[in-house]
Amino acid sequence: MPLHKWIAGATAAAIASSIEQGLHRGRTAPGDPLPTVRELADGLEVSPATVAAAYKVLRHRGLISGHGRRGTLVARRPPTPHSARHEPSPTGAIDLTTGNPDPSLLPPLAPALAAIDPEPRLYGTPQHVRAFTTFAAGEFEADGIDARFVTVVSGALDGIERILREHLRPGDHVAVEDPAFPGLLDLLKVSAFIVVPFGLDDQGPLPEDVEAALRRKCHAIVITPRAQNPTGGVISERRGRELQRILRAFPGVVLVENDYAGPISGVPSMTLSAAAERWAVVRSTSKFLGPDLRVAVMAGDEVTISRVQGRQALGARWVSGILQQLALALWSDPSSGRRLARAADVYAQRRTTLLDGLAARGVEARGRSGLNIWVPVREESVVTQALAARGWAVAAGERFRIASPPGIRVTIATLSSPEAERFADALADAMRPSSRGAA
């Protein structure tokens, strides 16, 4: 069936809705072409301006993209329920794709559940469990982050979305690491922000790239100070000073630090917040307390935190007090410090074992902290397919990249030393020219 035959509508809103519904129902796939404006206008008997307006709506929602002479294509990562689902790994394959923490290194829930106050939490009560925000403020202050103003949000992406929504408007530019976490890229697209990428290495964002990005009239910048996903990069002290100098030259830019791995990242915190007038540091608990908690704490300047709290009070009202109490009980337990330190050590050992194994086999790889490493490759699909044939599932880098070179992300969270050796053998074999040709 020609593509335009299932697209209907006489107004821009109706046409956009029809195309979006087709994406949800699988009538077209990521990367597929859409009709030209003129072709679709003729087919629907509407003006080209109406179709152009519909396409503009879809572009702002991150569902389609323009590619010059190649025309208009369905976005490679359209923010739809289908694209958000985790693709199953090949049967019997060891799954190194998810980015999940090791369940055995998460704290047990049962004792913490017993410590929760059973009294019902009613409308009109404070948004926050005071003991939790006080404890979180102490954690921020210990890392050199000003914690006079702290709030609680439902996870890192929820916090980032709230910050940007309170400071930016659709069409504003946001500087982002490249490669970056796909969830963040999808969030920015569906929020109708224009993504401006900057490169990074093991020491953090490249200063010249950051400065060039901010000169493109960016209104905000999102940075991961440690355990950068997917590369495992860490902002070094020297690099941090360079980045702070650049940020001070752009006082109107909102700085968002996504410190999602926190105490299990294996390296000290390096914050750039002192260089920004409007800023926030978002620290999720999902990697070290458990993804199902959906709790993150946020420190920031007074205006930013006040705006986030004010808008939150109009919608979600508050993050569940039960979840806040549970996070507090797990995080502040006397044994928590030892448990988190052990988890950080275990992840570091697993990461180092794999990196050393790959280096011994002549395979370049990156990863100074966190749960993932990044391996540059020439052809992502060839390598991922070759690994799948050998019993390993890894994440192709296309989901993470904007303009950076190809690579694959490997989650090391549950990778034992014997498995690391076997995987290093498999990857080295998959990257040999003869193997690539046979795959």
C-alpha cells in the first residue's frame, strides 16, 4: 500500500495524528520515507501549507526528521511505546545490553519496608519527607555541592524534564553529550528542543566542543559528571576547571548535571555548579538502591528548585512519601556506606577486568567509571550480529549517537571474570576482518 493511502485528515492536526497513529500501529518503521509535502497534499486534497504544518508538529514531537534531498523520514528513535521497549536478546545469549545494576549488589528491601511509618499521607501535607531531604542535603554537601535548596523528583529524567520545562521553551537549543543516554535524547526531541551535540573523552566533555555548542545560542547544557552513559567517562579536576571557565562566559545557560550513578560510580564527584547562575544536580537512586524506587534528589539554585516544586505541586503534587521513606531507610542504614563502597569496588573490578582483557587482544575500549564501557567499531550491525552468533548481546551505538563515530555499549554490571575473558575473545574475533566478512 502506498504510504499516503493510510494517512488521512483535512487539517494539520488531523494529518499529524493520523501519521502518529500509523507509527504506533507499525504501518511504517524508523528510517522509512514519508511522502513529499506536495505528494501528500495532492493525495489528501489539501494545501501544501497544511501538510507542511502537520510535518512541523511531528518534527517538534521527535517523530520525523528532515534530510534534505532524501526528504522527510520517520525518526530513527521515534519516542513511541514500541521504540521504548527493550528488544529481547537472542535465545540463550548473555545479555550485556540493559544498563541495569547487579541485583545482588542492591540493598535488601525487607528491613527497610519494616521501618516505614504506617500512618496515611493525606492531601495538604508537605511535599517532602523532611528527614529524607535533610539526609540528601548532607550527601550533596559532602560532595561539595551547595544544598541549601533540595527537592525530590521521580527519577533522573523526570527531574531533567522539569528543570528544562521551567527554564526553556519549545525550539530552544540544548547542548548534549555525544554519545548520550537514548532516554535523554528522546526526551529532548519529544519536548521540541533542538539538540546541539558536543564531544567528550575519558576526562569529560571537550572544552572546545562545549564552547562551540554554547555559542550556537544554547539555553541549557546537560552533563554527566561521572559514569557517563555510554562511555564511562569522568570529568577530571583539570577538565572541570576548564569547563567552569567556559560556563562563566555564558551566564544565561542553565546547567543540568545528571549524576545518576552517585556513590557506586567508583570516583569522587566533580561538580561544575559553582560556575552557573541557574543550575541543578540530579542524583537518582535507581542504580544503587534499585530502579523500581523511581526516586531522585535534586539540589539547585533557589529559583530553579522553587519553580520545579511549584509546578510539581500543580500536577503530581509530590513523590510518594512511602518511596521517600524507603529510599531514606535504604540509603541511611548504618551498613549502607560499606555496601555501596563494596558495590563500587565490584563494578570497578569487573570493568577493569574486561578493559584489560580487550586491551590484551588489541581492542580499543573506554570506561573509567560506572556500569558500562564503550567500544569503537567500524560497523555496528556487523559486530552486534557476529557477537549474537557467538552468544552475546550488546547494545548498538546508533541509539546513543548524534554525530559521533560508531561503537557498541557493553554493560559490565554482572560480568564475571571468566565471562569477561570469553567475551573479550568473542569481540576480538568478531572485529577481525575475516570474521566481519563471514558474519
